[in-house]
Amino acid sequence: MIMFFLFLFMAGMIGIGIWGMKKTSSIGDFFLGNRSIGPWISAFAYGTTYFSAVLFIGFAGKLGWDFGLNAVWIGLGNAFIGALGAWFVLGRRTRIMTKNLEAMTMPEFLQERYQGRFIKMISAIIIFIFLLPYTASIFKGLGYLFEVYFKIPYDQILLWIVVITGIYLVLGGYFAITLTDLLQGSLMIFGVVAMVIILVGKANLLASGDLISFIQQKYAQHIPLEKQPNILQLASLVFMTSFGVWGLPQMVQKFYAIKNEKVIKTAMLVTTIFSLIIAVSAYFIGALSHVFYEALPLVDGKPAIDRLIPDLLTNYIPSGLMILILLLMLSASMSTLSSLILVSASAVAIDLYQGHVNPKASKENSLFMIRFLSAIFIALAYFIAKNQFSLIVTLMSLSWGAVAGAFMAPYFYGLYWKRTTLWGAKVGMITGLGLAVGLFFLWGPAKSPLASSIAMIVPFIVVPLVSLFTKAPSKQLLEKAFKDV
């Protein structure tokens, strides 16, 4: 029965890819859907890219266990800062200015806004280095989940997921991604609400008295006061996972593709509600695990935090509903995967190949190149996830902070402050990237949220300081960029 529904789901994804292929005739269609995406589809595209299986399997389980109910603050931050705040602050200006500057990607925007040819190349390289391992980590997490439940070898599951994602992405591009995001996002909402209802119902049977008080009581028993994370650790996690998305290329791409500024209010509201349901529910389920477990599950005699949520679902969710839950995980991951792969491929196809190697490439040649590179990136992500290289694992942990640290301040100031200069943007990028990498290796993975937060904050000081002492942008450039803002 489960395999039948999975087959049906996959067939639907391929069908959407074929439909999207018929609507795609240029690289602008493939990457941005010809800037014609409406509010609901834009909202679900943003939300499903934000939250993948990593949230449910990794973050929600680990942070819910380590932080208890305080982990819910992370979900609230994701909804009100990462979703509502991002649409409110960045949405309108991004749509207008990228159209004014004829920019399709984050590197293209930085090049056109600051008139620096090599800033585009550097940005593209950063995206390639750090987003590809992040993509591989999602493939890996999803493969393990299906291996646990179906008892099918990890390599086989991984290959299956890679092939299906590749078919609908390479065929249909952004049109296919956004339509599947709408369907997958709807599935995620139904799945997570059902999961919360069932687990809360079963937790109430185990709790003595008020469930919230019982969770707090069990948390205190499992995590002694001296081992409980402090407020700085919680704040850095909220900051990293909420503000960090303001500088991630796969997230801000959604603003480039919207039909017009009028859709922003609706998209902003829908994205916020979607994020509240998904993120808060996920972290609450992570905290709820304290009711069901006295200690973390063991693998080879060692505590395995990544097995917490898969074990919880397998043991306490009825088998019929597990079909929906597994499709939820698959939906969340495929949406994020397709956006990451599309942005990574564009870094080479648009920003390096079309921007530096062959600026006069024909429409057909450019479209073929981004499709071809999307397939290559999927193959590389599969190879990385299958072999789990130690360096790649380190890059996965670094990716969020490194990319957001490099791009967030130059991108934000580029939208809002006319006096921002090319050198201000360059030094800001170097500072953010350098701090993310340097502090990560100095402090270790355990403090990566704090390192990432510092890497995002410091460039907001560096960019304006350097800009004040370097040559201002030309009046003509500013008139073009800020027209109608």
C-alpha cells in the first residue's frame, strides 16, 4: 500500500515536470518562471524551500530534546522573522530592483548593483562550494529515513530519490518546482497537523496532569540544569535560522520570480501561516519526545539523536498515517532540493558560463546548459551523499553561515542604501565568509550557530564603514537601480 502511494506521488512529480517543460522556452522561464508566479504558489515555494526533512529529522529532534519547549521559540522566529520579516523587508525592493537591473541571480544582482565584474564570479564560486554539500546532506537524511522504515538499502533509496528529483527539475525548471511546491506544501500541512494531533493524544495518556507541565518536568529529569543550553545558544539558533534566510540565494530567488508587487501582501500572509504551522509543530514534536523516551535511542550502543524522530514516528504513528508522514518528509526535502540544485546550477550556467565564458550564448544554448548542469549537480550531490567524505560533512555544517554571512549585508544594503560601494560589498563578503569559516574551525561544530550569527552581523558594520571611505556609485546607476522603489 505504501509503495503504491509513493509510486503515485512520484508519477505525479514526473507529470508536472513534463507540463513545465512545455512552458519553458528560455533560461528566464527555466530559472524564474518568466517572473510570472502568483501569490499562493510564491508563498508555498518559499515555505517548502525553507523547511526540509532536515528540520523534522535533525533540527526538531536534536533541539527539541536539548532545549525542551524553548525550541518552539526557534519556530516562532522562523515564522515571524524568516518568513514575515523577509517578505516585508526584502520582497518588494528585490522584485523591482532585479527587474530594473535585469538580474536573474544573486551574483548577477551584486554585479549589476555594484558594477563589479568579478564579484559575480566570486559569488558564484561561494554558492557552488557551500550549497552543493548542503544539498547532499538533505539527500542523505531522506535516504536514512526511508531505509529505517522500508528496510531498503540506503544506496537504492538514495538513487531512487535522486532520479525522480532530477527528472522533474531538469524537464520543467522553475514552473515545475513551483507547482510541485504548492502540492507538496499542502501535503506538509495536512501531515504535520495529523502528526501533532495523534502524538499529543498519546502523550496525554502518558502524562500525569497538564501536558505542558509534564513535558517541562520530564525535560528537567533528562537534561540536568547544569547541562541545559543557555540563552545565548538559543538566541544564536533563532538568529541563524531566521535572519540567515535573508541572505540565502535559494530563498531570495522567490522574490525575483513573483508576478508583481501586488502579490506580496497575500504571499507574505500565506507564508507566515505556513511557517507557523510547520516550524512550531516540528519543534513542539521534538520537545514532546521527552514524554515518550527516558533516553535517546541507541545505535551500536551509542546515543543517536538523528534516530529520535524516525523512531518516535515508527513506534507511535499508525501505519496508515505513516504513508502521509513519509510523503510529508519526501515533499519537504524534494522542494528544498530542487531549489538548491537550481540555484547551484545557475551559479555556473548563468553567472560563470553566460557571464564570463560565453556572454553571447544563444537562448537555446543557455537553456541546454542550465538543464545539463542541473543534472550534473544532482549527480554530484548523489555521489557526495553516497560516499560521505569527511571534508564534505564539514562543509555541510558550514554552509548556512558561510553563504548568509557572505551575502546578507551586501544584498540588504544594495536594496536600501544608495551610498553602498563595490568595495564595501566586497569587504563585507570577505568578512562574513572569513568569520564563518574561521570561527567554525576555532570553536567547533557545537558553536556553529553562534559563529554563523557573528558572521552575519559583523558585515552590517563593515559594509557601511568601507563604503563611506570609497568611491560612491554613479548617479546613472542609482537612478536605474532605484527607479520606482
